[in-house]
Amino acid sequence: MRIAVTDTMVSKDKFNFYVDWLMKGNSAVEVVKLSYIYDNLDELNRCQGVLLSGGNDVDPSLYNGPANHQRIKDVDPKRDDFERRVVDKTLERHMPLLAICRGMQFINVHLGGTLFPDIEEAGYRSHRTVGGTENHHSIAIDQSSLLYATTGVIGGTVNSHHHQGVDVPGTGLRITARADDGIVEAMELDRELPFGILLQWHPERMKDSDNPLTTEIRNKFLLTIQYS
């Protein structure tokens, strides 16, 4: 089972969180790192699923956001350009797709949606992790969603590591979970994919290993890949 995971472009350790998390669900998983540095988009042809990872901020120019925003850091236009092609090819091939944090934000922008450049500036509380202390909050899940069908829960507690957030949903995207302050925490694609869940939190970094908001999402993603 080969799964393409986009490079976080942040650190090897953060990328390895995804690898370890997937392999805890199935030790036979082989992860292929997709990156513009390797120019290896063609590797998708040999993979059965795609995970769009977190990392740096999405370029505000892609959603007509404010240029030179003081809280937007480490924008990487080469990554954005590369991941546009990753998303397009994934959707074209109807591959199982899981997007996490920046991954959800990027797909939203790619499909014509917009982001809050900084959710605190927009009037929401901080969703950042500061000083190594992990931020947590509760979420509520739409019971008609794939996320509910996958996890079997109407809500729960998740971790939080972001300062941007979804504002206007992109074409073909449906909001399926929100934080207790209203921030979008999950979306799904309104098209025929074997699996298509987008998450704002980081299930691969949750310490509560029995939480269905990490384990069941991973297990259903892997199971879908195995039988699709």
C-alpha cells in the first residue's frame, strides 16, 4: 500500500509524524514524499492514496488576501504551485484523499474559497500552540457527514496548531465540523471519491491514541485505500 504525503517543508520530524501515524494503522504502508524539490508528481501514478500535509501559510495572493500581512509567514509559492497539480491529479484519478491543517486550507483556496489570514485578527480566540503547550478545544460534527460516519461521534476534543482558517468555502466543499468558537474544523468534497475528508486539526500528533478523531479517521482512510 503506497500513500503519497506532501512534504511539510518545515522539518523532518513533523513529516515523520504522518509516517508513524499511518504505519501504526498498517505496518505495510509505504509512504512516498511528494515535493517540488524532487519534482516527483509522477509518483502519484504508483500510489493508492494521498495525504496533503500541514506546514507553512498559504499565499494570500491565491485568495485575494492582503499582501505583506505581518502575521503571514514562510509563504512558499513553489509549494503552492506543486500542490495545485497534486490536488488536480488526485481529483482527476478519484483517489482517496485526506487533507490536514494547511492541506484543508490549500484545497479550499484552490477550489475558489477564501481564508482568514489570521483568525485572531478576525475576532476569534487563539488556536495556536505556544511555547510547546498544545492547544485543545471541542468541536461539533454534522451527523449527515462522512466524518460522522467515519468516527461515530458527534463531537469531541482535538488539538489546535494554526492561525489561518477557512472563511468562504470553495466550490464543491461542504463544512462538516466547527470549533466551539465557530472556526471551520472539517470539510468534505461534494464529489465521488472513495474517501475525501479535510481536517483543521492534526490527528497525526494527537496524544490521545484512543480518540476516534484520530484513530478512526486513519483506519477508515487506510481501509478505503486497501479496497479501492
